[in-house]
Amino acid sequence: MNGELATIQAIIHTHPPGTQHDNMSSDDAFNGVTFNVPNYAITSEGVWRVNPGGTPSKIDNNRSNAYDCILAKNLFELN
């Protein structure tokens, strides 16, 4: 990044259908705590969030909302 500092606001990733995780994994919680940011997973069961303290919660039952730019901005609490 040419010597510029970057700030991580959140981790957002997917768990594809058919994988062992339909919600948040222990690795997801670990990464959220390690980087001190919310970690979101879009799964076949909806959208999940682990807060920086490691507590998971389901924030939306409809994973399609994560792909709508306006809804996703609010869903992922991004500036």
C-alpha cells in the first residue's frame, strides 16, 4: 500500500453451502478477537456476526440482504 496505513473496519466472508459451518466457527470468533473488529459470515442460514469480544449472534435470516449495497452498509455497520 505504498507505505500507507490501512484500518480494518470489519471482516466479511462467506461460508459456502455444504460446508460444515452454517453459522460462525471458532476460527471466526478467534479472528474477530485477534483483530478487535466485528467478523461477519454470510452462510446458507443467514448473516452472522461475532463482536470484537468474541460473542456470536445472527443478525439477519436472509443472506441476500448482504448483497444489496444499501442494506449491506447498514447490516455491516460500515461508515
